[in-house]
Amino acid sequence: MAIFATRAPKYFLRARCCFLVGIFLAGLLTAGCFRREPPADLTIINGAEPESLDPAIIVSQPDMRIVLGMFEGLTRLDPKTGRAVPGLAERWDVSPDGKIYTFHLRTNLMWSTGEPITADDAVYSWIRALAPATASDYAEALYDVKNARDFNASGIKDPAQVGIHALDKQTVRVELDYPAAFFLDICAFPVTAVVPRQTIEKYGDRWIMARPLPGSGPYELVYWRLNDRVRLKKNPHYWDAANTQSDIIDILPIGSPDTAFNLYESGVADIVWDKGLVPEELMDVLLKRPDFHTFSYLGTYFIRFNVTRKPFDDPRVRQALALAVDKQSLVKKILRAGEHPASHLVPDGTANYTSPEGLDYNPALARKLLADAGYPNGKGFPRFEYTFDASTGGAAQTHEDIAVELQQMWRDTLGIQMDLRQVESKIFFSMLSHLDYQVARSSWIGDYDDANTFLGMFVSDDGNNRTGWKNPAYDALILQANQQTDLQAREKIFQKAESMLVSNGVPIIPLYFYQGLNYFDTNKIQGIYNNVVDQHPLQCIAKIKSP
């Protein structure tokens, strides 16, 4: 294998997967014969099949990449920095206390179907995301808005009491409970994107299947064919249509790294996102190619404990397991794209923040803590289960490899026995949400460039906590930090909270920080900038035209 790989990996993989590629190409030709569809200007392999294209309920990064091309919020993301810049709102005013934002919408806003977009549409979209019936997993992103939390929890029934209002057709006023340093980034997040009320009220839960589907973003949906592609075309009514680079974009749901690479090598695909779609056995060779790009971004791989179940209700047990993990060895043995071991949750490089160090590898202290908890040398410790998901691409193998390493480390160091359980992804995430597990693999990709996107999810009532860990002192620190306008003072409060999370309470064990990886030829593709949130606005990407 290694001999083949060091010579010509692309031909090696073509030989292995040419049959699959042939079938795929035949499908394209057949579809073209019947539909006579124009070819795409740009074809992107995006990983998993989308679970939804509804901005209020999506949770995965592949879904978000598509949705942010179809629907826009008051702000949007800058492709170079990943930070918020004006979107549907051309400007905004902020009150001296930082709690009231007045957004001024552009005068040329229209749905892709030609009707005007107004301030009422923005208000409707936010209220819909917060409505309990929508069941949005990201409703918490809007909890800084006055009364949003109580409305989402059904404590308040009247949406007029939520702090977002249309002052006129082009002005939106948002009142916050306290100044939030990351609020403008939230306004670029899919859950706040402006969606078509008229279509949703007509079609209900199936509104995304309406044709034509009114979009507020740079692209409109042509079709979504399961296990084939999502096709988008340029929205001529988008306020910035003059700068939308590609007319037609095809987004393919390919989960096999071999197939993804061969479609790219054969010219069918122009861009492939994510490390999980790089053939694992060729990783070392492919990373040396100029069209394979690695970069740092805000992502952490960690372990969750269900602290409502014994023996993991004892923080000494959780600390012992954390101290028994040799993260340096784990990363060196399994991961090969430049990932770094993590003793804290918030990734290095997060804006205005440096994490305190957490628990490091210390087998002797691990054994002492386990003995103090009543399990000397692991005696009497119940056999337990480590759950991980069957993700697409190379990620599934990584999850399994890490699970096996942890199993051996905890057995050798602490004398405890762990069983491995792999489940389908949808079931896995449902198990986490319902605390139907003991120990599980987890990860988090920052929604915006701020420590709160990591630390805020472990507040007691946050929907993404999923550990059962509740600490009023921690909750108070997070609230205090987000009310603080002085960045240095805010950092110190967050540091105190993070120490409480990763060193004392330990409902999680950080393992490593992600390293991003995608592949595309910079001589053929322009408009992709690897930023810390790993978001790449579709309207900025295009093939370079030959002279």
C-alpha cells in the first residue's frame, strides 16, 4: 500500500473506485438526456446528505453551508475573517449601554420570487425560531434578546414581549438583556436568517419543498434530490447579485473518501470539504500536494460524561479518567493532519481569550482519585459503555480508533473495563439529548469567534449541554462574563468558569483541537479563505476563467 501511495495515489485510487465514478457519471448523462439541465459552474462535495434546509432547525455544518447560500440574516460572514459584516441590514446603531441595536435594512431587498423583504419578515423569522413548536436546537443563540428565553420555554406566550420589533418597513429594533460582544455574529447565524412567512404559513412543515421557494440569500433552490445533489442557481433579486460569482452550484452528498477523491481527480467535483473525505491510507502523501489545504479553526473533540448516572456522578471518578488519558500519544498515533492535544475546551486562537490549562496526563494521581472514590485499582468499578456514532467518511474510523485507545488506557492505568458501542448518527445525537448514555464521544465547532460559543453550552439549561451537569456558580460566571464590556475583565471571568469546567467539575474531557482540511486547486478556484469558523460563503466562490 505504502509503495503505491508514494508513487501515484491518484491513479491508485482511480483503479479502486473507477466503477463507482463510472456509475455516477452515467447517472449524470442519463439525467441530462431527460432533463437537459445546464451544467453547473461549480460542483462541491459536502459530505453528508442534508437532514433539512430549514434555517431554524438545522444543526450540522454541511446543512449550514447550503442554507447560508439560500437565506441571509441581518448580517453575513466575511469570507476572509469569518466575522459579521452587513447583510440584509446595511448599517446599525448601538445604544451607549450596548443593549439596543437598531438595524436599517437595505432599500433594495427582495425575495428571489420578486416580492419585497421587510422588517416584519425579520421579526417573524426570529420569533419562529424561538417558538416552542419549532423545536429549534439553536433557539438558545437568541437568549440574549429580552424575554427570548422565557418565550422559548413557554413562560411568556405573547411574542410582542420578545425584544425584537419592526419600527417601520425598513427598521428592526432588538433589545438585549445585557450587552453581548458576539451579538452581530449571531445575526449571521442560520437560526436568525430571514425566511418567507407567506410560504411557511401556506405549506407548513413542507415549506422547503415549495417551488418556487422564496429565498433571501444569494442563491435560490432549483431542486434537492435525495442521494444525488442540491442544485442552487443565482438569485437575480439578491441585493448583491452583481457580486455573486457562480450562476449554478451543485452540492453533492458523498460520504466515501475514495469516491470523493476520485470525483475530484476526474474533474467531476471542484471542491471537497473536510478531513473526513480524504482517503485515510493516503493522508500523508496527499497533505504534501499544493491543492490540499490545512488550517486551524475553532473546533474541539472531547468526551462527555452523563453525570446523572453512577459512578460518573462523582467528580473524582471523572477527574481520574481525565488524568489517565495520554492525549499526546493518542493524537500522535491516530491523527495526522496537525491536530494538537487539548487540556482545555476553548481552542487556542479564539478572539480576546486565552484558556487556562486543565488536567494533564498523571496516572499516579488518577489512581489515587479513583481509590478515594472507592475503587482502588479499579476494584468494584462497574463495567460501562462508551458510545460513538457511525459518521460518514473517515470520521467513523477516527471515532472507533479513539474509542479503542481510551479503552486500553483506562484498562491499563485504572484497571476498569469499558465496552464500545457504535450507533447510527441520528440515534446517537438523540441519545445524547435524552441523556441515554454513560460516556460518549463529542465535538463542537465554534458558531462564532468568541469563548462563549464553547463555554456557554454548559450552562445548566442549555440545550447543547447534554451531560446533566448543573452548577449555579458556573452559570453565574457565564452570565457575568457576558454582561461585562471590558474585554480583559470578561476574559478573566471566562477563565475562572473554564477552570471550573475542565479541572473541577469535569463533565467533559477535552482531547484535541481540530485541524481543518479541504482540497481544491487554487489555480482553478478563487474566493475560498480558510478562516477560524470554517465557513466559506458560496457567493464568493468561482472558477477562474481562462484568459
